[in-house]
Amino acid sequence: MLMSTLVGSRSWAAGHLNDVEWKVDIQKDALEELDFALDLLRRTAVPMEKADLKTFRLDACSVMMRRVKAMLDDGAGFAVLDRLPAARYGEEELVRAYWLLASLLARPVAQNQAGDRIYKVHNTGRKALPGSGVRPDQTDMEQNFHNDNSYNRTQPSYIGLLCVRPAPQGGESSILSISSAHNRLLETEPELLARLYEPFWVDRQKEHAPDEAPLLYEPVFTYDDRLKARIGLLPIYNAYAMRGEQMDARGAAALDALKRVFRQPELSFHFTMEAGQIQFVDNLGICHRRTAFVDAPEASRRRLLVRTWLRDEGDVGYDG
């Protein structure tokens, strides 16, 4: 367990972000490179996921994405790219341009056992019930702060989210620094923080081989020269429901303490993504959430985000 306060650009509160770089404008030269690459993809009919980046001249895009990587690794831990021309591109080309940019950051990896590396975040009308395998990102429900894929042995290093269409109402995004949350717990409730370094049962959301156990047993926090988090409150609560047992009192109190930190308004930063904007986060050092939303009745206006999971370690498969 880390017993010292974390300092530096990662340990931010929302009020400090005026002094921290987090927004990146996509410049004209980068957009021109993407236009050329998209035209080449159209003419050659190469599937997007099989395209060789060396085929394209993406010098300006590469410089921009190296800047983004530095912001994720050594800065605030997140970046918003503003923005791809959503109206001019249309959905298909918007996703292709996003794929090219994300691939310059790190390798896109599978987001489920089926091997899908492009994943649509939208409301399917299903409910995220214990053992159902339905992820909250496939609903219109409010999501708690979390790290993506907290229920897998190998989490992605970075998360990308492209906004194709925002919700007509709701769907506000929030992010919070894991370092800042840890600092607050160390200051106010160190005994409960210690419990978060001990394992909890976690529902694997049915993303595992048929002969594997449906649950993991992992801690929320780990520290090995770097603080890392595995935060997924709903998969934890669902796992105990699946086991038909109550969580230990100290564990329940520790999760309640974490939720109290999440509710402290000075720690989290809120924004609403607009069409064409892209959000990238350090998945192990930043947690994120979204509010509930109301969709439009017409399919063409319903909220749609497209997600990539990025990781250079391990293999491209879901289990890494």
C-alpha cells in the first residue's frame, strides 16, 4: 500500500485544470493528411482494421498524437481532440479517421471475446443486471466512476472515445484523477483505503472462456512504482449478488468511502462531448463516468460514441 501523498501534474483537482494542458485542436495540416488517407482507403477498399499506417503520410497527425501520449503519460492523464469534421465526413469516415489517430497512440485491441476492436457505445434497451453480461455502456443508465475493463485480467492502457452524436439530453462526461482520489482517502480514511488494496469479487460480464470462472478476485488499488486502479463498482456489487453472499462490512465501508470521494465536486471535471470530438484517457490512472441520458426517438439522432481500447503490451486478443 502506498502511504505517501502523490504530487505532480496527475494529482489534479478540477480547479487546477486551467493551468494544465488537456485540449488539443486538430490543425489544418492534420485534417488534410486524414482527408488524403480516407480517400486512399476508399479507392483501395482496404478494410480499416487491416490498413498499414506506413501506407499514409501522417506526419502532422503523428506529431499531434505524440503530444497526446505525453499528456496521458506525464500530464493530466487525459486529452480531448477538437475536432474531426463530423458533418463533412459522415459516420463511416469519421470512425475511419478516428481509428487512424487512435492507432498512432497505441495498438487497438479486442474489447470482447468476439475480438471486436471497434465498439459502439449506445443504448440497446437492455438492463445491466447481475450475471446478464450486459455492460452499462449498452444502456442509458448513469454510470459510476470506473476504469474500463476492470473485470478482465489484462486492462487496456488507454481508452479512446469518439463522439458521433451526443444525446439530446444528458450524457455528460466526468473524469477524476486516481491519484487525487487516493490522496483524499489517505488523508481522511486510511484504514478503509487499506481495504481497497485487498481483493473483491468482480463479475466478468460473461467475457471469458466457457471453462473459466465467471468471477475475478482482485483489489481496487495496486502500487508497484505506479498507482493503478481497477474500479468497477457495479461489477463488484453484481459479483456478490451472483455469489449470494453479503460483502464483508469493511469492504462495503471502503467502497462507500470511495463513493464519497467521487461525490466531492472539487475533484472531478465535467464536460459534454460534441460531434467529432475525441477523448483519450490513461485507463489505469484516470476514472471516468457519464450521467444518464434521454435518447431521441429517431435512430439517426440517438446518442452514439465509438470506443477503442489501446494497449501495446501482450497480444491483440481480449485476454491480452
